[in-house]
Amino acid sequence: MNITFTEAQASIADNVGKVCSQFDDNYWSTCDRDARFPEEFVAALAKGGWLGITMPEAYGGSGLGVIEAAVMMHTIARGGGGQAAASSVHINLFGPHPIVVVGTDEQKQRMLPPIISGQHKVCFGVTEPNAGLDTTSIETFAEKVPGGYRVKGRKMWTSTAQEAHKIMLLARTKKKSEVNKRTDGLTLFFTDLDRSRVTVTRIPKMGRAAVDSNATFIDDLFIPDVDRIGEEGRGFHYLLHSLNPERILIAVEAVGLGQDAVNRAAKYAGERVVFGRPIGQNQGIAHPLAESWAYLESAYWLAMRAASLYDSGQPCGAEANAAKFLGGKAGFNAATQAMLTHGGMGYAKEFQIERLMRESMIARIAPVSEQMVLNFLAENVLDLPKSY
């Protein structure tokens, strides 16, 4: 069993790290304070071709796997920008995947190159206020009309919709009461975010202000037939192609943020002198940081195992979900311990820990709750009765 990176994978971490090093703490503090999208950071990654790391080479991508994408996103998250940096490009790696899997040649040629080059930013319209994690209960409806569909509805927590040119949208084309299986009757679209028909309202939130989250209201949006991805009514099944990669990437991003926080805390503990000695000499400071390191490492390598299983075509649902669960907790606990290590100075924006701590909560909530992960593992790994 080989659990070391290839030279090419190590090179990804090195080169992405060099891009991240161009954007210092002041840059990320300013983006957070002003709630400003990190345009320069995304442009630098696009210039290096990183936005297409998982996209087919035929359309300008690198054709690499989830392992390589995980290496990239882990490097970004631990590079100082935390979840703000990771979330600014995250959707480019998993969001368009249904296009790759079931899109027509015409769709791939039309849709993928602008995403890879950074010309088009994408948002993801799935979650709704009355459905939450129960995706099959969404109410946004796409009515078939000549040449396409007319869509009405609303979405919640639509990230990057303030900046996006395109939306990957899931809508019902048959009412839930009209289908035999609740996962049927859902259709996936990739289309223009027509702001004359779509109202995007920013949600003020606790952290990651640089990457907007939004309530999205869709009023009679016309989507042409050519923008439907795959067969009508099969949209939920197509989304499944991206769920495990998304969980893996969220896991490594949470780990990267946590590692950045621990590294900052360890540096501070080595330099901060109280009662004539560095505070890191005290086991009450050193041991919790060492424990955080251990939990972060374990979560990281479970995520990489999940990525390896995915890339080799093997089932990885349990590993991907568990990695997301462990990564989210490990990142949050590491950021919390970093705050406690800094004491009062951790509460000051200058040291960045308070920003990382605020952002560390995201991976515990999204894209699936910890309780739903445990439900999945109990049912599918331990063979226990379904509880919901």
C-alpha cells in the first residue's frame, strides 16, 4: 500500500502553494472586512490552469482525479485564506461534474472551457428554505414549454451568486406526488444567471464574508432545452456523481484551515514569554496543540483514502462522509485551540485566528450535517435500521 504522494502530486502542492503565498494576511483580512470577492486570487489560479484540474483535457482541463483536486484544495485552505480562499474556487471542481459525466459533446464544448479559464463563475442552486437537506422535497418547478422550460421558485445559501455568470440549477419537472420514487422527477440545468428574472439577495453571515451566500428568487426564468443536463427527471441521480468528491474536498479544506491555525498557534506559543518562559513549554499549551495535529492528520488521510477509492472506481460513500465528519470536527477543534493558545490576542483580528475560527464552523454544517453523516454510516456501514 502506497500512502505517499507522487512527484506530480507533490508538485501540485508546491505550485499552488506559491500562488497562495502571493496573498498575505492583510489581503484576506481586507476581503473579509469589506465582504469583497477575492477576484485577484481566483484570477491567479485561473492563469495557472488550476480551475480545470479535474476537467477533461479535451476542453482545456488537466484531466486529473479527486486526489489531485484534494491536494490542491488542502494547499489553498492552509495557505492563509482559509475557507474564503477554498470556497472561491471550490464549486469549479465539483459543480460542473454532471456536465462531464452526462453532458453532450456540444454542451461540454460550450460550457466547460469558460469555467476552466475563469471567464465564467458558477453558482449552485439546490438547497431551498422549505427543504433543507431533504433535496427530494424542493419546490422550485420547471414547466415544459416550447423550446425549453419556465422556472419559478427560490433557493437558499446559493454561494457566489453575486459574482456568478452561470447557475447549476436543480428543479422539479414533475411534482413529488406524481412520481413513484421521491428521487425521480428532478431535472438538472446549467444556464445563464439571468438577473432580469433572478433576484439574488446577499445573506449577512458569521464568517467567510468574502464569498457571498444568497437567497435566490427565480421568477419565470426561461431555460432552453439545450441547457438541460441529461434526461428530464434524472437530475437527482446526476448530482450523486459530485456528492462524494464534494465531501472529500470539504474534508481536506477543513483540515487545511485547522493546520494553518495550529501552525500559527505553535509559532505564537514558541515566541510568547510569560513568567520567564515561552508558553509552549507548558504541557497545558503544548499537548492540546499536539492532539489537534494528530486528529487533523487522521482526518486528512481518511479523506485521501476516499479520494483514492473514488479515482479507482470503487465505492467510497462511507469514507467520504466519515472524512467530512472528522475533518470538520478536527478543523473546528484546532481553530478553537489556536484561539485559546493566543488568549486575548486570539480575539484580535491582527492574528487571523478569530477569522479562521469563524470560518471553521462551515465544514461542520455544510454540505451535510454531522447528524445526517452519522445516519448514513449507521445505516450503510453498521446495517442499523434507517432512523429518518
